[in-house]
Amino acid sequence: MAAVTGLEQPLAAAPAARTARPRLWRAAVFAVAGLYFLVPLGASLWYTIYTPTSGVSFGAYGELLTAEGFAGSLALSLGLGLATIALVLLLTLPAMLAVRLSAPRLRPVMEVLCTLPLVVPPITYVAGLGTSLRTGADLLAPTPFWATLIAIQDPAFPVVLVLAYVVLVLPFVYRSLDAGLRTMDVRTLVEAARNLGASWPHVVFRVLIPNLRSALASASFLTLALVFGEFTVARLLGYQPFAVWIVTISGSRGQVSVAVSILSLLLFWLLLLAVSSAFGREKK
Amino acid sequence: MTRSKGWLGALPLLVFYAFVFGVPLVALLAGAFTSRGRPTLDNLRQSLQGGNLTSMAGSVQVSAVVALLGALLGTVLAYAVVTSRFTALRQAVLTASGVLANFGGVPLAFFWVATLGNSGVVSGLLGLPTGALYSFWGLVVVYLYFSVPLMVLVMAPALDGLRPQWREAAANNGGTAWHYWRHVGVPVLTPSLLGGVVLLFGSAFAAYATAAAMGAGTVVPLVTLKIANALTSDVLIGQENVALALSLDMIVVAGLVMAVYLPLQKRSTRWLR
């Protein structure tokens, strides 16, 4: 703080008299906000490393690695995240290119469809999803589809969660890709490449995707962050990825669950940093 | 590629959407309006009575208080950030807001349990009574942790969009600071402000993970907790359809919120080019 105040002096020399009061007011706002936002982080850190009986120790962080279910739930969340990224990009990218290239009338429809999941709170979505899975199992029992329905609910890798997560991240991915596509003239690029004799795969992989790199990166990171933090759908459908696991162990090991929370904030912060640097590069 | 084939690229997404989003919504609607296979309005009636109504009212109250307080505090913080000369501080606050606004859920609950919970680090120092965090205002304090940053993200670009020239123009025409804010500043900011309030309300209203991880449901009735309980408990047969009716109530409220928010968002971007 002292360093920052020192820097300010030469700049503020002239209008010092006029701005003295507002600056005090601003300092007070920053102080209160700093207290409110930093104290819980500091307190949580202290909570994980200090106990009255054994003093300061980083045991909770070591215990974490050996805690039952940690590796399994982490691997499950990572797998779900990667599968969600692959599926959501595979579905939205062709759709958005098709809408831009040859079906512009579908565009408002697409926009509404991709905004709609924001209106439906996750808990209500999973209420509907759970109901349709149960009714579906009853209705489809005599048909071969029944086996499919059971297979996607396999606890080892619940595909149904991937499907649900694609719906939940759809609005964010759509916005991110839309922003990326706005920065270029898709139609002209495609026509130019085709006139020069490029095949369709060549157009997509050598012309369009390189131009969309940062939008794709930010969509992927957002998806990964969202899937890692997701609790509602997984909990109510009865699976145990990372966020659900934290709650499960919080009963017996309070310190470990807070330690995991701190680590996941760090991870989330790094992911968002990656997103913003992906976008920052595009602006240059 | 011919025109007739062009929309085929959108087909997989549309089919996926119809099955994975459309079918659950239809199932929800069908469940909300039937009981043991017969059409009925009983579920909806029950969802607006007794404990269910209390939980809906609790959710609306918490969300409204969080939205208003969060909007006020977030705007003040955003104004302080925008008018600050230190670009490093400004960058730091905006980045932190980006992280915290999206960082809700389970870890947020544990941060506050470790801080102000019954065996929390700070609650001991402050001498807070047992269960203070699990009260109405405790929940508000926790929810503000993601709501205030969200408001900062909404208001910072809007406040940045207030051009100094407008203020100078007002001054040149003999206007005072009051005139400027009354006729220029506040009208330009109003759509962003209202949009922010609505957005904050919506996000607090839909929040489930934080409250569930805190175990706040015992004191503050919340509709999300109510739905989750009805869906996961095996004891209450027939409650499932009431839970679906409650979900429908929630979607109606959230839909109203979005119907207000989206036009406001379009309007607020008009001045910010």
C-alpha cells in the first residue's frame, strides 16, 4: 500500500486541494471492500493451518491427497469437463457457421434457444431431467432404447451429466463464439478460400478455426470452470464429482474441505486468467 | 453447398436441444399438472400453500435484499474504481470481481463457514452468537460475496461510458452538479442499474449449492432447498409432483426477471459505444 501511495504523489501535486476529500472517501470504500473480500480468504487459510491442539501445520493439505475419493472425484470432474467441452463445441460450432453462411433466418431462433437455459434455474432443470429419466425408463422398458438410457447413467462415467452440462454452458459458449465470429467476415473468408480451391475441411480447419482460436479457448476454459464447480445437477442425480465430494467430506473433515475450497479458488482464478489472456491477445 | 442443405449444420444442435432440454421441460410441465396420471391443478395449489409458500417468500426476500444491497454497494465500489487514478488498483479490482462474481457454490459456503461459522476464525474474535451465519442476514452477507462483484462488472463499463464532455457541456450551459446527475448521469445509468438489480435477484434466487453446503435450510426457508428435499427424500410419496410445480413457479419468477433484464441490457448498451 505504501508503494502505491508513493507513486501517486508527483501525479497529484497540482489538483491536490480539490480532490483531497473525494480521495478520502474512495480510500474508505476500498478499505471496507478490502476487509469484506479479503478477511474470509485469510480466515479460511488460517482455519486450514491452525488448530488450538496442534498449532500451525499444513497437515490438511497433505491429508487432502490421501483422502478417500479425492483422486476419483477429481478424475471424474476432469473427464466430465473435457467431454462437455468436446460435445458443446462439436454441436455449436457447425450450427453457428451454418447459420452465418446459409440460414440467416435461423439466427434469432438460435439466439433465443441458447439464452433460454439462463432462464431456467439449474435446480428446476434437474427436477425435469430426473423426472424424464424415470418416466423414460418406464416407457422404454420393452424397447432397445432402455439399455441406452441405463448406459448413460453409468456411475463410472455418467454421460447424462455431460448432456446436462452442455445445456447449462450453452449460453456462455454461444456468447463467446458469437463474439469471436463477429470479429471476422465468415462469408467472405469462406468464399475466398473456396474460390482458391480449398476443400471444406481445409476451410474449416485452416481458415476458420485459426481465426476463432481465442474464442474457442475462452469457451473451453469457461466450460471447464463451470463443470468443476457444478454441484446442483450432480448432487440431485446422485453422482459424486468434485464439488459433491467436498460437501461429503466436510462433515468428518472440516479442515480438508476448506483447504480444497481455497485450492479450487486458485484453480478458478488461473482458468479465468487464461480466458482473459486469450481474449487480450485477440485485441492486439 | 446449396441453400437447401445449409441448415443441416444446425440440425445436430437442434435435435440435441429438443431431447436434452425440451424433453425435461415437457416432463416438468406434465408432472406439475398431473397427479397419479390424472390432470389436476392440485400440485400448483399445494406449491403455493403453507411451507411451500413460506419457502418461496423466503427466497424472494433474500434475493430482493441481496439485489438491492448488492446493487447499492456494487455501484459505490464501481464508482470508486472508475474514478480512481491508479490503473493497477483498477485492474486488480476488476479482475477480482470477474473471479468472485462467477465463483459461487460450494467453496464459497466453506469460506464463510470457516470465517463466521460456529467454530469460525472471526466469529470467535467478534463473539458472534451460535448460528449467526445461518440466519437471514448471515445468508445475505454470504450471497453479497458474489453479488457485489457482479454489480461492479455491470456498472464499471456504464460509469466509464459517462463522458467528461457531457459534464462539461452541462457546466457550459450553466448546470450544476445536481442538474448534471438529475438530467444526464442518472438517466443514462438507469438501464444498467435496473438491469444489475434484476441480474442480482435472478442469481441469488437460483442459488442452491451455497445454501445447501452451508446447511442454511434449517433456519432460512429457500425454495431451492425445498425442491431438492422433495426430490431426494423417499419418504414423501407424491411430493415429487409438488416439487415439479414449485419448479414451475420458480421458472415463472425467473422468466419474469429475464423478461425485464434482456430489454434493459439492450438499452444500456446504446450509450456505451
